[in-house]
Amino acid sequence: MVADKAYSDFRHFRELSARGVVWVVRARRDTAFRTARSLHTTDNPRILADELVVLARPQTAERHPEPMRRIRAIVEIDGKDREMVFLTNQLDWSAWTVAELYRCRWDVEVFFKEIKQTLQLSDFLGNSEHAIKWQIWCGLLVHLLLRFLHYRSQWTHSFFRLFALLRACLWDEKDLHELLRLYGTASSPPRWRARPEQAYFPGFP
């Protein structure tokens, strides 16, 4: 299980560990820990710390008295490096593997955000389970085709802009690959500038 830092139920984490479930979450800044010992599982310079910790506050320690692993790493999110702290009950994996697992989880979240923004799968034509599944699968198929078109046309703008462009010319018969190739690579036209004396306002001389 991989979750964000807003989810921090240590009693539930203990139950997951008892069931053999591996979990990775982001640590909240207001959670106090005491370091038990340091670990060394990788020489990756993006790993800043790898430690076994226990909860320091008595009221939270009783919910999860067992040691857990805390990893502080530099992770690339949306093309930018960010320092993040992770908690996990997995003690055998490399610290970088744990950090990369969360990065992959972030990519999935960005994908679902992109799906909701572009395909707008919130209003359905039917209310039955079959109708909803049919529309979701059609939406995913459209997304896949547009992603392939994005790659083939070497589109340099955002995916949302690509989707808006295609939606604007949906009822015209066009070669989409050629349209995106020209639109994505052509330079912007020069901006027209007018002099103040050229301004025209109806009713004024």
C-alpha cells in the first residue's frame, strides 16, 4: 500500500503489518520520532537518511510500538527535485526502491488527475453498471489514442491544450497528425501593435 501523508493512522499500519501487507507513506512533519539505529542499503546520493525509528509520543507509540523505517530522499516530482520523508514497514528493500515506489505512485495520481480534467468522467449517459463501465472504457481508449497522437506528432505543449484543440475541431474532417504537427512546431505569429491615434470608439470623433 502506498499513500500520501494525509493518511497517518498508525493503528491501521500496525494491523496491515500483522497481515503481512507492505506499506509506504509520507511522514507528517508534526509526528515526533526517536531514532533507534541507522541503516545503509544504498550508495545513491539522493538518499539523505535511512533509519529505524519509533514513535516518541506515548499516546501515539501505543498505537504502533514496533520500530518502522524512515527514509529521507530527494525525489523528482513534476520535473522538480523535492525532499520527502517516507515511512515503511519494509526493511529489506533498498531505500531508493522505496523512494521510487512513491514516485511511481505520484505518476498514477497525476494520470487520474489528467483523466478527470480532460475526459470529465463525472456525468454519465446511463446509470447502470454496464453503461458506466462502457463510458469509462471509451474514455480510457480516447486518452490512449490521444497520448499516441501526442507522441507521434512531437507535440510540445501541454496535453490539456492538445485535448482542447481537438475538441474545438471535433466536427471538421481533418488530418489530426498533420494538424498537431503544424500547430505544435510553428512559431507564434508576431503581435500586431496599433498606435493610440488609430483607436476607434463609436460616438467619438
